[in-house]
Amino acid sequence: MRLARVREGAAPDRVGFAVSTGERTGWVPLDSIGIRAATTSEVITALGALDASSLDAGGERLDDVEFLNPIVPPTNLLAIAMNYLDHINETGSKRPENPVLFAKFSNSLNDPYGRILIDPRLTEMGDYEVELAVVIGKTVKGVPEDQA
């Protein structure tokens, strides 16, 4: 099952979370199957009890959607830099002995296809990276790798 926050193309004021199983085309808005959730955390909790096969049987389908930033409400994220060898080699850096941490502040989060504004007075050359955020739905500690 895939989860996204979307804006409906035919009704641009309609924004919400939707799921897709890949079995049928389109996205099923959670509110069309009775799930009312305003935050990413509430959606993850609600989806934990959802039977994915029920999505194939019913629910409204959206085919024309715009994907939005899935983190609601926006929050600050803690990230780890220089965490894979290809990137370390690409930058000509030395492999760090300890993790290098940095923050992604809420105002730096963007939609998947959102505009990126670059002020040429401040930046001579733009660069890009992809950040992967993983949301763990339950509090865990000491979980074996095969169960993580």
C-alpha cells in the first residue's frame, strides 16, 4: 500500500491523504473510506488497522492528483550526512569517524514537484540531493534487524 498527501486536480481546494494499493488505478482519499486524519501521525495510526483488500472493493478513485509534502504538520527533521560511500567519494571527503548530523527545518520542506527558488545574488550554482524520511509508526527499542 502506498500513502501520499495529494491535491485533487479537478478540485484544487481539496487536499488530503490518499492511498493506492497498485491493484487498481487511482488514489483513494482516506476521507472517502471513513478515515478522518489531519496529521501524518494520525494517518499512520489509522492505516495500521486498515485492511488493504477493502480498498480494492470501494472508495472514491482519483486519477488526476498533484503530490504534496507528506509531513503534516511540518516539523524539523534530523538528518545524517555523509552516510554512504558513493557520496563521500563524490565530494572528495574523508569518511567521518562519527555520524555528521544536520537539520532540515520545516520551511525547507517542499512538494515533490514544487518550485525551488534560487536567488542568484546568494547562490552561484544550485545543487540537488534527495532526502529520504522514514516514519516509524511505533515506539521501538532493541528490535532485531529482521523485524525492523
